[in-house]
Amino acid sequence: MKIDYYIFNSGTLSRNNFNVLFIDSDNKKKIIPIKTIENIFIFGKINLNSDLILYFGSCNINVHFFNHYSTYKSSITGVGLQHSGNTHLAQAKHCLDYDKRMYIARQFVISGIWGMNKNLKSYNKGESILNIKKIYDKINNSSNIQELMGYEGYFRKLYYKRLGFIFKNFVFNKRIKRPPTDEINAMISFGNSLCYNFCLNAIKQTFLNSTISFLHESGERRHSLCLDISEIFKPIIIDRVILNLVNNNIIKKNMFIKDTDFCYISEKGKKIFIEAIENKLTSTFYYRKLNKTISYKSLIISECHKLCKHILCGEKYKSLKIDW
């Protein structure tokens, strides 16, 4: 089974026959069999050459780079498992047709809000504390993308305000992104970056083009469809992991480093956080709509396939609404 590898130390990556050789700054060597690699996440300063980059591309391996502050910066992406000119054309037509684009964009927003509200309900004895129906009515009646994102932003602001009362031992007043100034914001930013890359990997296992999006604007040098898909999964994967780590005292304040107006996770904290995320992604549950047991990682891929079928086959896309 292929897995994700996380490299925290500085060093050198190179090709070693049909494997990858990592030599860290202390000259310790580790062989990584190429057949076991799905993604590589790099947090240290790594030297690698064109021979290895070409090898990663031919094996469809994505390499994601983060800076010292755990901020996602760039990726080297594989060629993708599948290509379809017909799907790319149909995806572009859905993006250019405003009504079709709005329908898909609304589905992303509705699913994201559903997940956020589920999180709040789980800490409020199963009762919704926000007027979800009123928000949905506004979303369904929105006339353009800017208005739609405005409603999503309004709900998310309320959501984060409510989360501030749920977190134990950590102060969280509001979402601050660039840069994060406290521990919760640091975890949200780091987790969202990871989620973006998990979605990129899932998209590449379908016929979808990761650069053509619906809710977020397509742009140069970014996989904007990942931003769309991640709206669905940030609440139910990243936020739930953060709530578990904080409220069960697994991650502690001494696992963060504060500079002037900047807070980021230490290496020890990153390892704990990533382990929790990986455990979440590989954990399985019975999914009634598919009538089988799947993992959260497979759930992301399933959502991408649903979107692909909507675009190519006309099967109405209904975004994920978790019932657990």
C-alpha cells in the first residue's frame, strides 16, 4: 500500500536504482522504495536533482514543499493517472456557463457549511445553534460567485466565533491567516495547507483538471479546484483533528513557537499533528450511500469522481453531507 512520507530534516534526496535515497544533515541514510510512495511532504531544506524530479513525474508522485513556518509554498506534481480531453473540455464549459458554475459552487459551499454546523452540533448536545436554513436559502438564491462567497464567509466567521468557546486551554478569538498569530490559527493554516494537497492527490486520480475551478477563480500557477474540494473536507477532517488534539490535551502550548506577530508549530508539534491527520485519513467507517466501509482518504477521491460524473455524464452532483 502506498503511503505519504514526511521529511522534517534537511538533507539530500536522490534516485537509487528503483528507490529513493535520503541522506540527512548528519549523514544518516534511508532507502525509500519508490512503489510505497504516494506523496512526499518536505519541511526541511532539501537538495534534489532533475533526474529524481523526472523519476517522480513518471511514477506520478507529488512532492510538496513547506517553509520553516510550516506554510505551504509549492509542489512538484506527477503527470496524473488519467487524462481525458473530453472531460477537460466539459469541465471548461461548466466553468464558462455561469448557471452551471453557480450550481457546482453552491454545492461546495453547502457541504462546507453542513460540516461546520455538524461540528458545532456535536458540542451542543446535537442541537444546531445557527440558523442553517436561513443561510441555505441565501446560498440557493445567490446571484453571483462574490455574493455566494460572502455568505460562506459570514457563516465561517460565526463558526470560528463559536469554536472559540469550545477549545480548552487555548485562546481563539478570530481567524487570522497571514500570518497566524496564535496556536489555533497556526494549526488551522497548517492543516488547511495539508488538506489542499490531499485534494490535489485525489483529483489526479480522476479525469478532472485541477486548474479549472468553480467557487474559486481559476488562475495562473495554482490548482484552484483543490481549494474548491477542500471546502468540503476542512471542517470534517482538519477541524475535527484540531478539536481532538486540543481538548484531549494531546498538543500543548509549548509545542508552538512565537515570533513577533507570528505563531507556528514546532517540529515536535508538527509530527503529532501530522500523525493525527494520517490516522484520520486512514480511519474507516461505513458509508451508507456507497453501502461499504471506506476511509476518509477514499471519501475525498469519491467526491472527485462524483463531480467528474456530473461534468461528463450528467449525473447530478450532490455534495457530501456527513451524518456522523
